[in-house]
Amino acid sequence: MKLKFKLYASLGEHLPSGTSGHEISIEVPKETTPLMLLKEHGVPLAEVHLVLINGIFIPVSQRDIPLNEGDELAVWPAVAGG
């Protein structure tokens, strides 16, 4: 199935080389979960703060639910600043 995968800020370095911007369209097997996709791309889970599927916040306890065709998975690290 096809979906959009977006990694923001410092997490963007885990997208495939040659990726323009902060998102890719990818083909994944059915039953792929956000956690599976993050691990597959080498995203350090300790750095993941905010996860959205189609603009809806997904708490840590629900990040193992399967994604669906056409979903948009967006992920941000914790942001600090002054």
C-alpha cells in the first residue's frame, strides 16, 4: 500500500538520501505500523515526540496500530529552544 511519510526537524536525516524536503511517498506492506516504519528507517524512538496519522495525534500506546492505504504519517522530535 502507498502512504506519505514525513519526518521533521532533526529526524529528517533518516529519510532516504536524495529526498527533497521532509517527506516521501512510499510503498509498504499491509499491516505496517508507525513503529515498524520508524524502526525500518532507523529513527531513534527515544527522539520521537509527536506522531500524527492524517493530522490526528497518536499516543505512544497506539503507535503499533496498522496504517491504511493513503495515510500520511508525520513525526516530530521534541523541540527545545529559548
